[in-house]
Amino acid sequence: MSAPTAPASGGLHPSGTKVTPVMVACMLSAFVAILDMQIVATALPRIAGDLGGIDLFAWVTTAYVIASSVTTPIYGKLGDLFGRKVVYLSAMGLFLLGSALSGLAGSMELLIVFRIVQGLGAGGLFVSVLAIIGELFTPREGAKYYGMFGMVFAGASLAGPAVGGLLTDALSWHWVFLVNLPVGAVIVALLAKYLHLPRKVRESELDYAGIVTLSGAIVAVTLLTSWGGVEYSWTSPQIIGLGLATLLLLGLFVKAESAAAEPIVPLRLFKDSTFTISLLGTMICGIVFVGTVNFLALYVQVATGASPTTSGFVLLPMMLGLVLTSVVSSKIIGKTGKYKVFPILSMALGIVGAALLSTMDADTPRALAIAYMLVFGLASGLSAQVFTQAAQNTAPPQDMGAVSGTVTFGRSFGTSIGISLFAAIFYGRLTDELAARVPAGALNGVDHNSLSSDTVLNSLDATVRTAVEQAYAAALTPVFVAAVPVLVVGLVLTLLMKNHTLRSRHHGGGGDGAPADSAAKETAPATADSSPETA
């Protein structure tokens, strides 16, 4: 028998869950997880100055991203085994503990350790929210809530820099971490009281071999993309060694998952082409649409000389574009049940947007740059949550958490890879551009790593500052050029997606192929969808 669906009005769910406060808590949870990255980034220069560790600057973020990426698929599987509520509350507890400890850190080394703790908890927040929605609602009913994530992401991204700056200046940088505590307490109280999903505890063994090998592979590939071309040459023993370690650990991970009774990423899921393409598609979205945002802010602030406040307004149309297409596409998907056209449009429009962004230089009119960013934002919103919906639509109930966790992990992992790769491309080009454009000796005594600072830029001679701005703009061009072939791969993948219709009721049985809802007619023949996909 299929599980009962939630009332359309969002009142009391048949399971006893009060939908409205639970959804408020879920959206707050996603907001906090996204906001944390934004407000910490704003405060990092002050933190490094106070704690005296500019050489460890990047690791405050990298440690958090690695920890959250490693644990995301693990939390999904733990939710399948022990229930969503207990796993979510455990993750939030760990996140709040890490936030409190980070706020009290007295050295960069301790802060990095505490950010790892915070990241270990953060890895379970977003995936648990997606899995909770997946259990409460059918894919079509859940479409409106997935659309809200576009607004949550945009709101957190827009508010983050301003909130981080305000907290740092008005109170101290410690509060960019401590602010999570009261918000987290509200979330915990709401979910503890109003979320009542059936507790599904199964006797099983945790996949320790899979956890260790996947974690090792993620760390290795993140270090490879972070250090390659920056700390070490791409042909250095260190980078080659990391590449070989990544391949070895991935091979061991596949072997471990094949033998595990309860694998964290069941390999049978990859028999479903919708899941496989959704995973690869969401990784590409993470690489390009999320991985380039920091570089757009860098362009606005350094290449065009805008203040942080002004840059927030310049980026606002892009984020509003993301919200607009995310909400509109979610409403259309909710009404029609069809989703394939949106990721295709996302990749195609993204190619156009990235190509336009690659033409920008220090002299590009601000209105034109805003228009290019708007195109990019519209493209991003078209695929904001579609890949998660598509993967959940064909997932058997017992694998809902693993599917949600793996797809969420794909976006997070793609983001870390994108930031690392684009940073390597940017920094590699910046050194050459500065040497070619800035008069010899003009930057003597100036730390090149501080040139993005308003204070440092304002202290330079006008001619030298113009040369620096032009160098930054030229160094950013190959970042957006590199995004184009990645999106081309994404376009090819999305064209290969099967055009399933989202189920209008819960799964009644399970296979890894098309939805089990007989009422949902696919564009492909029903007989082709009754078995695992192989195309």
C-alpha cells in the first residue's frame, strides 16, 4: 500500500506531522547552512588579522567544505537506517557545537579544527531536509517546497555579506559563528515538537569501508584541485601522487560498496540513468553556477572598483533571476509533472551566460555586466532543484535518503571542485597579468595577496591601480571561458535524460527504473519504464 499524501493546504499530515512549522524549520535550516558560508567569508580577513594566520586563511573554508562534503552521503544513508528525525537533530547538534567552539577559538589552528566539527554537522542539514520533504510529500506535491529553496539560497547569498560585515564591525567576528546558536535552537524546538515520521530502524552494519575510502578520495581530489598549479606544479610528485591516490581510493570505494550489506551509495542506483544523469548534472551545476559566484564578486569589487555594499546591489539582479526561474519552473513542474526541458534550458542558457561573462573587462559598462550576470542567474535557477526531484522520483523508498544524500553531495562536491579549479586558473593567470601590466617596481612593498583589499587599492597611484584592475579582469576571463565546456557536457547529459512524469503519489514498490505510479503516464512506453534504466 502506498503511503498517504500530505494535505495540499500544508496542515496536519496523516503521520501526525504539523506541516507548516516543520517546513518553516526546514527552510530555516537550509538558510542557516547557506548563510554560514557567506558571513564567514566576509569576516575572514578580520579573523586572520586578529588570530595572526593569513597563511592558513583558505583552510578555514576548505576544512569546512571537505568535512561537509564527506558526510553528506553518509547522513543520507543513516537517515534510511535510523530515521530522519534523530539523524537530523544529531547533525544540527554537531553543527551548533562546532559553531560555539569556532566562536570561542583563540588561534587559527583551533578555528580550523572547530570548523571541521561544524562541517561534519553541516553535511547532514540540507540532505536531511530534502529527505524529510521526500517522505512527507509526493514529488509533485513537494515541487512548491523545492522552489522555495531557490528563494532561501538567494536570500542567504544576498544577506550573507551584509550580515557578516555588520556582525564583525558592530560586535566582533566571533558572532558570525555564535549567531547560529539561537537560530539553531528554534529549529531544533520546532522539529522536535512537530515532526513525527514513522521510525524505521533496521538491523544493519554501517559501511565503514565505504565511509573511509570515500572520505579519503574526497580529501585527495580536493587537495589536488586546490594545490595543483598554485602550491605545486601539475606535474609535481605531490600532485601526481594525489591523483593516483584519488584513483586508488575510488577503486577501493567501488569494491567496498559492491560487498557491503548496507552501502552508503548503493551501486544499483547507477542502473537508473535518471539517477546517474541527475548526479552528474548537479555536480556540473555546483562546479559552474556556484563555483563562479566568488569570482563574480571579485570582478565587481576589484576590476570595477565597487565597494562591498555596491557589489551586493550589482549581484542582486543575478540572484533575483535565479529566484524567478526557480519559482516559475517549480510551479510548472508541480502542475505538469514534466521537468526535462528545464535542465536543458539551464545548461544552454548557462553556456550563453558564461560566454558573455568571459567578454567582460575593466571597462565594461556596469549595466552591461549586470545584464550578463542576469542571464547567468536565470540559467542557474532553471536547474536549482530539478535534479533532486528527478532522482527522488525514480528512487525506491528504502533508498530515498541515499539518493537525496548522494545528489546533494554531488552539488557540494562540485562546488568545492569548481572553486578550487577556477582559483587555480585565476591565480595562475593573475601573476602573469600583473607582471605584464603593472610598471616594474610599482608594487614593491605591497603584498600581492592583499590587492583585493579596498584599503590597499586606494593607497596605490591611479595609474598603478588601473593596471591592477585590468590585470584582475584579464585573469578572470579564462575562469568563465573554462565554464563553457563544462556546461556543454551538462547540456549533452540533460538531452539524454528520460522524460519521466513526476509521481503524484508515494512509491508503492521499488525498482531503480521509472516511477511506480501507474497513473503517471510517461512519454516513453510504460513497458520500457518498468525495469531499471540502462540508457
